[in-house]
Amino acid sequence: MNLIPLIVILSMTIPAFALADYEPPRTADGKPDFTGVWQVLNTANDSLEAHTGRAAQVMREGPVVPVPLKELVALGAVGAVPPSLGVVEGDEIPYKPKALAKREENRKNWITADPEVHCYLPGIPRATYMPYPFQIAHNKDALMFSYSYAGAVRNVALSDPGPAPIDSWMGLSWARWEDDTLVIETNGMHDQTWLDRSGNYHSDKLKVIERYTRTSEHTIDYSATLEDGDVFTRPWTITMPLYKRVGADAQMLRFSCVEYVEEMMYGHLRKEPLD
């Protein structure tokens, strides 16, 4: 008997959401425990939207086909952008026409304009899907996110604190629970952070609602809905899994990139600047 058709039939009868019955570990107050070091396995930081691979983040006209920007040529394959299916529900970010033109201008100036190039704090939700780990620590009295990139941290209030007193890079976050889903609202971010390396951006009116749901011992189902009436025609959502680091890898090493960009940002101020 050929078992292959039987296996196919059985696999079709097993729902894709079989892990919906997963029972997560819980904290002392009975809430799902998200404690651990997590990281994405995607290229959303290159671009949230689906895209084909290309030789560099910024291209210029070549004699036959586009070629990498002069400053990026020496990076070769290291500077290339891998293809991606994207993480945006509906496939396309709903920009207003004027805001879309601004996004395209950002793309052209990525090498000097992206805050990540300067090691500025990443903002929300970009901190989640940068290619570096982050740690969640919480109990009934506190919830904190610590990010490897730039030593960013986020102390999340456990009740609505009201409007942010001042806009900042990481904004003001507060958490609530919807059954076993951790929901975090963030506002009070200024307009200097980007959403990825492809120039996707927001204004200081951005509001982000994140949802974290544990789906297995090693995965979290993550989504973030972005609302910004100055830039987008409607709210839109990104979704992706987060993966838990295990073993000796389940720790964070701080990526203190500020000191690595000093020459780029301040080298021209030397008494005798380098070439």
C-alpha cells in the first residue's frame, strides 16, 4: 500500500492551528510567562513590504542596468538585500500620496538618513524585528523589554498612564491583557524613527498596538497595528513569529553601536581629519 496519499490526506485533516491548545507557562499571578530572550528570523528590517533581492539598499543608474550606490559597491554581497515575502497584511503599506513621495525620498537617502545608520534608538515596532535579540522580563508588578541594539530599554506601565509628557525615541508604553494575549499600546514617539531600511516612516501622531501570544515553548505570535492619520490612509498591521533563544545562546550581549559611529559622525571635527 502506498502510504504517501494517506499521509497527505491526514496532514490536510490536521488544522494548521493545532498549537491553539498549547498551554503556556505562567507567572505567579496566572498570566502567560513571556520571560526569555527572543529574536525574529526574517528580513523585515530591510523592508516590511515584500520585495525581490537587489544588489544594495540604494541603487543608481548604470551603463546597462542599475548598480549599487558608489559608497556601497565595496560591500559586495554583504551589502545586498535578500528577497522577502513581507510581513504587511494586505501586502502594501497604505500611504497617503504626499507621504508616499516622502518615503521614496527617504529611500534615496538611506545611507545618510536612516536613524539606524547613526545608532539612534529604533522606536516601536522596529525594535522588535531588528536582527538582534531582545529580552522580556516581567511579573505581576513590572514588565520590561531590554534590547541588544544600542542598549535600548522599554519599561511598560501596567495601567494607562495617560498622554506622554514628552515625545521620545521609544515612546510611552502600557500593557493590558486580552485573555492570554499581552497587548501593549505605545504612543508619544517623535517622528525621527523609521520603520525599516527602506524609508518607511511615520509622524509624531503614530500609535502602535502590539499583541503577543505564546504559541509553543519556543514561539510567540506577534502583531503590531500602526495608526497615523498624518501619513497613512488607514490603520495597518504587520505579523510575524518571534523565536526563543535556548541554551548558552539564551542571553543578551549589548551591541553598543554608539561608539562605532563616532568616526562617521564626528571624524570631520579632528584637527587633522582622516581621508
